[in-house]
Amino acid sequence: MMHEEMIREIAESKGYDRGFTAGTLHAHELLNNYITFLEQQYAVVENDDNNQYVKAALSNKINTIVKAKALIRRGHWDEADVLS
């Protein structure tokens, strides 16, 4: 265990996790852009009572992406994520 800890500390001190951090940040930016697009689409159909299905679909997509972002931030999968 001590060996793994030393390797991790050396890697962190040399900045080897920068690529991962940059990739994660980029993923969040892309997802935020997609959420913004979906919210704009939702705003277009929001006042039209004939588009209840479209509004529900857009709302579900937005909620799914928000959950995916939380999963990326947490960095691990938990079955409770699906149930919440």
C-alpha cells in the first residue's frame, strides 16, 4: 500500500492528472452546452399545450444529463444513482 501511495504522490506532484482534470472539465462544458440547448428547446414549446410529450421528453433528457454530470463529479458508479 505504501508503494502505491508514493507513486500516486509522485504522479500528482508532476501533474500527471492534469489531462484527466482537463478532460473532465471539457466533458462538463459540453454537457452544460447540451443542457442549455435543451432548455432553449423547452422554452420554445413550454407555452404550447399540444406539446406535453415533447416537454416531458426534454425534461427527462435534462435530468438525465444532470445525473450524468453528478456521476462524473463523483467518479464512481453506485446503483443508488439509478434509484434517485
